[in-house]
Amino acid sequence: MKFQRHYKTCDEGDIDISIATNRIIYATSQTAPSAKSSSTTNIPYHSSRGSASLRLRSADPSGETNSTPKDLPLLTMDFKVEDVLVSSETTSLSAGSGDIYIAGTQVNEAVNSPDSVKSLRTSYYCKGFSLEELDDAKYHGLQFSPIISEENKAKVHHILLYQCPKMADDPTAASYEGRCWGDDVPLTVRRCNFGTVVAAWAIGGGPTIFPPAAGMPFGLGVENKHLLMEVHYDNFDGVDFNDSSGLRMHYTPNLRPNDVGVMYTGALPGIDIPPGEDSYELNARCPSHCTTQIEEGGIKIFSSLLHAHTSGRAIHASLLDSGGNFKASLGSEPYYDFNFQSAIDLNVTMEGGDEIHTTCQFNTEGKTHNTKFGLATDDEMCLTYLWYYPLQPKADRCIFVNVDITGYEVVSITENPYENQVAGKVIIPAALCDNQNFAVSTHVAPERGTGSECVDLDAGGEVYLEGADAAFDVGDYMFDMNLDDDYKLYWSFDEETEVLRVATKVKTGSGWVGLGFGRGNMIGSDVVLGWVDDEDGSYYFSDRFAKDNAVPEVDSSMDYWGVSVVRGTCDEENEEDCVWEEAVLGENFLLSAGVNKRMLGLVGWVIGLGVSTILMM
């Protein structure tokens, strides 16, 4: 099956093709619909199905590119744990005082503290590293690559490297290795967590490669002499395992023009989401006073990573000027996937006085208790990590808080329109930045930028069938991926025309083939179905939308073109050596509820390895 579509259509039954993560669903059936109409509701149940997360508009769709910078000489240094036992019997969060520190400040309210975390699936493991051997000169880190034990790829959730200069005065902390939280964990270690980030990786992501203009500073004259690595394990099945994962730094003495910095912003303490919510929205604001220290000329933001836990469904980050006007997107994950988190390339200039807004949407249906900020997988966070240059010493964090913070005396709180009395304490929305600088938030996030305009194909112009003789050539597509053993996806994208071209090649004896764009499951997905009639060889295609777990309804608007479906037989030894049947357009080839075959076309093809198979292109 083959088709083309615009990234963004005007049809409410279509899902936009995001520049970030796209959630794909796919299915096949060995039985074709008996009705000779593409609008039939009599669609036999699928015989196989699956889902995948990938970036359809990225040169690195799987997030696993492993290219290396060309700067020479190039050195490497590994930050790894060695054969750590992660057990379901105990968790690194199961004991301790519960003191959580954000940027060195103790935060105890509205937090799922270590004592309160009951989920044994979550473990945080910390290890200190000394880089004093690099004190002979200044170096630039050019790339951080994940080193994930192959058998643990599904359980190593994220890895963070924090700058920890106070380790220089605390030998116990400098050589520390063990759980990240608890009374027996050195205070220096606990205070380094949520501090200045040096490197970050999350499940589904690939290496962080810095642009030619900048590198991460280490060595002589740099505070990055001691680092703390934090590894988050998600032991979802409760099976004990040993792990030796970490990060590899590629670095060089050949300095680049700028030093790289990492800033993170969003919401941590103060998250409090009621149970049973379908779409609960949280707005976190980094106000302009937290960015005034950015030097004249601004900073160049070149990458972002958006982060939440398992209740997260969408994350959007926006840059605004000091007047609250939208300037640029800092990343958007409309179909956020906890198990597929990779960086988003950017080219955005941020100036002093600009604001950053992070909006997260959560789904807590099925939960019976409030979801708060915490470290466990089923607790929540709402964060945006930003990589930028040149480095700004006082621009490493800006956390929105809605919580009482130990040691902070509220001034003129009666003038705060957002004040709330909770258990006798004053809870305020505020921002934590620039070494414990607190200021009351004055307004909520404005509407974020909408991006490109939608394209309504039904509204104008003729769109023609590609034709039954349209050849399928794998060379016509930039990317391909095996979704499973029998289902292969091909695609290309064009950022100038904002068009996505897709083909699917599926091994199935007969039946139908489906592909959907959505949120990782059936409900709410934009689905296309194609099949070839077993009796006369005619083919059908339809654009549909799944409102629930039932046969998707045909859209009122058809937004696909260049469509084709073909069936054939392929050589068992060479899958590309295929003989195709002549495709015949079905008599009642309705592409959508109001569009007939004169406007749009489809050619579907079915291939088989020794048997006939359906291929959707």
C-alpha cells in the first residue's frame, strides 16, 4: 500500500505528523472484507497487530545513529556502573529520611518521598567520578553515547551526569557508589541530584552530538572535576538483573569556539494530579526574571529533551519574550511515549528576559490516588532539558514550584493572588532559579504556537489516482523499518512541501492491511485500510478514524493521494524479486464518506514469500 499526505490537514479525523515522536499502530488480517466497497463496516478482525514509536520527520528516526565527531585527536572516557544487581526484593527508594533536594534546596511538601514510594519497580543508582586527571589542560566533550547492556535495554530508563564540585571537599561522596537517596547517602550526593546537568540520556534516545561551534568543557579552569552519575532502572517485570550501563564521552584538547551548557526547566515539586483524569494539563513557567542574567546577544539553543513519566501523554515547550509573546517552539511531543525519549534538534536564540513555558498533559484513568512529583516510575515529572551555547554560569535550572520550601520566608504573601492555605502552610506558585531565587508567578502560560497551516485537499483542485501500473521501488524512499517479521514500513519526508510519502510491504496470504498514526493505541488513531478482493482482484483503500475499539469510521474528508495497492508473489530467496498482479480499481471505491474514485486514487500491492501477500504502499 502506498500513499502521500500532508503533515497537517484540516480534517479532525487526521493526526498531525509531528517533528518529534510519532506513535504508529499497524495490523493485518488473513481475511479480506467481503463487501465490494471501501466504505464497508464489515472489516474482519485482525490476525496480528503492533505498535512502534519513531520519528518520521527525522534523519535519525530510531534515535540510534552512532556517528562520531571528526575532531582529532579524539579521546574517550566511560562513566559506567559495573555489574550492579537490581533486585525486586529491595529498591533504592525503600528507605531513608525522604529529604529531596532541588538545586541544593530541601523540598518536602507535595512530594512522593522515598519513604512513601511503594513501587519496587523503581531504583535509582548513583556513582561518583573524579576527572582530576584532566586538570593538565582544558578539553571539550563532543559527544555522549549510551552504553546500555543489551539485555537491559528495556529497563535502563535514563542516565544523568551532574556536576558536583563539592565532592572535592568530601572524599566519601567523591568515591560514593550506591542508592541515590536515604539517610546513609552522603548529603553531598543528595544535593548534587537535580543540580547542574552535564549529560542526559533517556530510553529510546541515541548519542548527544554537539554542533561544530561548541563542546562541553572539562579540565583546567572548569568546575566539572567531579561528576555524579544517576541511573534510573525501571524493573517493570520484577525480575532481578545485573547491569553495567553508562555513558561514553568523546572528547578532545582541540577546543571549539564555545562552551556548551545544559538548562532544565519545568515542574517537579507541586505536581498533584487527581485520579481518573483523561487529560489533565499542567503549566510550568520559567519567568523572565530567571533569565535576565543571560549575556547580551543571547544563547543558541540547539537541542531539547522533553521528559515525563508513565502518566504523561503530551509535552510542549515554548519560548516567549518578556511581554509574553510567542517566539519559538522548544520542542513538542503531542504523542509522548515514556519508552521512547530522544532529543529534538533546534535552532533557537534565547535572550535575557525571555520566558520558557512547559505544558504537560497527563492521563490518570485507572488510578485511585493522586499522582504527585516523585522519583518512581508511576510518580510524575514535567521537564524540558535544553542544550545551548555559550555557557551561562547562572542559567542551569529554572524549576516551577507550587509548594512550601524549607527555610524560605514568604514576603507579602497576602498580595499573591494564587495563595492557598494547605494544612496551615502557605503554598505558592514560584520559580526556583539562580541559586535559590524565588519569585511569585504572575500569569499562566499563553497559547503556544500552532506551527504550519493545515492543508484541506477536499477544498480545492483535483487529486489524481497514481494508477495501477505505478512501480514500487525501495530506492524511492529515504527510510525503512521492519515493524515485525512480516510488516515493513518505508517512508520519505519533505520539509519544504510538508509532505510525507509512505509505503508498506506486508507478507500475508490474503486479507487487509492497516496503518495508523495516533497515540500508541487504537482509540483516537488516524487509520488507513487497504485490501485486494480475492474474487476479482479489485483493490480498495479508505481513510478512517478510530473513535473507540471498534471498526474505524470512514472520514468525511479524504486527505491522501498518490494511493495504490498491488498484490503479487515474491521469491523466497529474494524478497525484492516479485511478480505483481494487474490491479483493478473496485467498483465502489469510496476513499472517504464524500469522495469517490474520480478525485483520489489508491494502488495496493500484496506480496508473498512463496505465497501471495498484501503490501500497502
